[in-house]
Amino acid sequence: MRINVLDSSVFNRIAAGEVVDRPASVAKELVENAIDSGATAISVFVDKGGRYIRVTDNGCGIAAEDVKTAFLPHATSKIREISDLDAISTLGFRGEALPSIASVAKVTMLTKRPEDELGTEYIIENGKEIGFTEKGAPNGTTVTVDELFANVPARLKFMRSDRSEEGDITSLLQRLAIANYNVSFSFSARGKEVFSTSGKGLKEAIYAIYGMNFLEETQFISSSMSDIALFGYINKPTFSKHNRSYQTLIVNGRYVVNSDISFWIYNCFSNFLMKRQYPAYVLFLNLPNDMVDINVHPSKMEVKFVDFGIIRKMLSSAISEALKESAHTPSEIALGGREESSHEAYFGGSSPAGGTKSEVANKDGEILKPPPIGLDDVFPDISFAGSSVLNDSAFSSPTNVPRISVDPPKERQFGILHDVIEDVSGQKATPKLRLSEYKYIGKMFDTYLMLEKGDEVLIIDQHAAHERILYDSLSESVEKGADTVQTLLVPYIFDVGPRDSVLIDENIDEITSLGFALNRLSGQTYSLSALPLLLSGAGLGDLVSSMIDALKTCRLSKKTFLKEQLMQSACKAAVKGRMDLSDGEIKKLLQTIEEKNIELLCPHGRPIAVKLKETEVEKWFKRIV
């Protein structure tokens, strides 16, 4: 076997496979170089699915004698010695980027420093120099990449459609624009502007990328510990997305991906999300460079933390505090629709600001109309007697409803970072929904209770509200250690397959710790003779199937399995939609909502109460435009 020293045209292509595997990677490298040049304005244009990319900046430019050097392997202005790797604070330091791109495309660089009279144009195609001349140019640098991967048919063959590749470029540039919110960005594709930011602060950047609704449906958080700082926006409990594409993490100014943080944030939201829904957030994490490793992958998109425990503690504290506040505040609805982000308007698809209507429309079987049932029968352990939360006059005729003056909405302002950061330190008292301040005015479709105060109407889903009350009561019993076991008069006998049998045997101690009495009779036949009292109303067949499914997905624990079972129990026992409750039953339900100060989300994550402003109704009827 002979050892060969590779020609530069070969090892540059190998490096290109790691660094510039797709058009979006090329755009990322070029934009990060522009940011590092000190640019305050960056313009990006793409065509042909990213096979043509042009990036223009107003940065410092490159001296004529350094232009060719920039295209040499391992050339960089950011690193001089090995110790510099431990304190990297710039983005585009990687020396292989430009030569790697130039090895698989035709690259033209036009650059000029402010102190130079003329600029320099350098053309290199598939690793070979084509031209090097002086030329008039504005201050800054323009890099044009054309015919990307034309000399690498295998790579070209695996490129997706033009719109898909452009969509990836858009998603990446959006995050770079948010990460560098003090830099003005302009991005166009196929001759149409996709988005632009003014560089006037974080709020403005988020508004330009995701629209006003994203800002309205998220909340600001911040936390600091020693020399670590966390700040940004996370979604309110009533606002979530059907995928993870609205999750942006910026570490020391760099957009990155970290599965630990993504998972932990999802875990913080676990009690507030509907199935197949994910949090949406824009979070900034600043910490000493020696506490984070950005060299996990050549693309610098993945990072690892020296001490993730500190970061986890900060995330848990800041997010939990914010969710505690917003989960007790009704969300405000608008009848006039929501703004689309520039990305979705251009590339199609659902608006990131519009929410997911199909899940909200899920009525949990509410189309059924069971016979009326009293709340005391369903939930007899809460006493309503003697309560003064809602007086009887609240159910009188809705005439002479008092009006209160409401200040007009403040003009939206976008400022620099110190205007964005709010003081969220310290413990805040949990907000309380004071239904006693509202007047009950009726119900819609025997499902939604309407209460009026001033210029707003509060609409409450009776099923979701009662389900939350039941679930909280059951959960409280579990938390207090109510592990009472219900012995079955006749054991439940069932058979499973070979794999499920092994799974049960391997986890029998964990199954027993939950309150189940389960024994193997023979072969793959088992006997269930007892179960937790709180689950005694569940169907035994369904319960066993759920238990086995939970074993397969490692979710058999009090926190997960019992929670899911309690959610089902609460849903089945709660009053349903289309159930005609009496005024007395409605009064009891509303009293309990206020007395218990329940979270305004059902256990499945659906909203319990929404607020409708009079101005929104007036827009509907064209009284105001």
C-alpha cells in the first residue's frame, strides 16, 4: 500500500464536503465573514436554488496583498497560535471556507478598504486563478459564488428543489439576522425581497423575521449567574408550533444547535404543550469562551458546555417563572387574522404567527350531548357553600353593565438592547383571574361561558376548565402520597407477545412501585390483581396497553405515566361541551376557577379562557377599520 500526498484540488474538495455541503453552508460562511469584517449592513442575493449566491457588506475590506492569501488553506486573520482556539469570539475564522468554496464553484471577490483609492477583483474557478486586477469599488467586500458544485456531479445530484434549498438559506439567514440584531440585513431570492432588518435592535429584528404576532405571543425572560447571562423570548403557553423550526439559540453571538438545551426547554413546557407541539423561542446565552466548546463539528453549528448543570438551572428558573405568570393570564384573541412572516409569504406554508388551527379545533368528543350531570356529582370533594366569589347578581339581566376606562395601547417601540431587556429578577406573585369582577352574560353553544367587564368579554370553555380542576385535584393526591391500592375482586388476566413479556419482567419492580400488583401465571400470561386507586376507573385493557407502551418509550414513572392516565381520567369525568349546565352549576364552576386560581390551560394544553376586546368586535362589523 502506497501513501499519496493529495493535490490541493483534491483536499480542498474534501474540506468542502465538511464545510460547504449545501448552498446554505456557503451563505453562512460568507455572511459570517461579513459580520467579522465589522459590517453594519449586509445584503444577500441568491438564485438557482443557491447555486448562485452574492453577499455584499460595508465592512473593513481586504488589502490587495492579502486577497490571494485569503483563498489559501488554513489562512485566517483570527488565529495566530494554538491558545487562540480556546478564546474564539469571532464567527468566520475557519481557514478552509473560502478555498473550499472556490474549489467547487466560480468565486469572484471585489473588495476595497476605506483607505485605498482602488479596490481589488479576484476571480478563482474550481481552485484555479482566472483573474486578479485593480478595480473601482465601494468600501467593503462583495463575494459572488456561481455554478456551485458544477464540477461535483455527485453533490449536485443530491441537491433538492430550488425552493427547498432557498428555504434552508432563508431559515439560516433569519437566525443570523436575529443573532446580529444591530446589523442591517437584506435578503432577496429570485429577484424578490424575502426579508430585511434595520439593525435597530432585537425586537425590530424579531418583528421583521417572524411578525408582530410572534412578539405578542412570546414573553421576555432574563437570568444571570456569576459571569453567565441568559435572555430572550419564549412562547406563552397558549402559543406553540408544530415543529422545532422556531427555536433559535444564540451562544456568544453565534447561532448554534444544542440538543441538551432543546430537550430541557421542551421539558420545562411539558405541562403546557399539546401533543406534537413544540416551544418557540429566541434565546441568547453569553458565557466565558472557555466554558463552551464550539469545535464539536466543522460547521460550528453544534456546541458543548463544560457545566450544563448551571445552564439548566438558569433555564428552569427563568422559564418556570415566566410560565407560572402567563399560564394564569387569559390570552387575547383577534378576529382580524395575523400577519405572515416574510419567509412564509414568499415560500408558502403556514404562517409562523398564525398558530395551528387543527389542534385547537379538536373538541375531545364534545360533539356528544350526554344527559345533564351536576358538578357536585362529578366533583363532590370541593365545597362551594358560603363562597362569595360570585354573587347572585352576576347572573341577573346583563343590562347596566358598568364600563371602565381603558388606556389606549401604547405605541410599539423598537430600540436597542438596553430598551429590550426588562427587569424580571426576583419572585413574582402568581397572577389571579378575578372572575368576581366580571358579569356573567350567557353562554354559546352550551359550551362557552361568557363574562363581561368594561370593554372586554372573557370566554371560558366549561369542559377544559372542569378538566383542569379535576386533574389538579387528582395530581395533588398523588403529590401528597395518596398511593392507596385498589384490589380487584376478580384479577384481570391478559396475554402479551414474547418481547412485551421480556419488557414486563425487566421492569417489574418499577411497575410494582406505581401500585400495580402484577404476576406471571405461565408462559406469557399475566394476572393483574391490584392497581392504584386513582386509576380504578380506567378500562383495564386500555390501562395495560398504556403501561406496555410507556415501558417501550421509557415513560413509566409517576411523572409521566400517571400524569397521562390522570389526564384521561379527568377528561372523561369532566362536564362536556354541549352540556346544558344550570346557572347554579355554572356559578360553582366559576367560583372554583377563582378560588383554586387554576392554570388557564387544560392538561392537554388547550386554552381554558380567552379574552375578546370590544375593538376587535367593532373591526368585525366595520365600525372601525
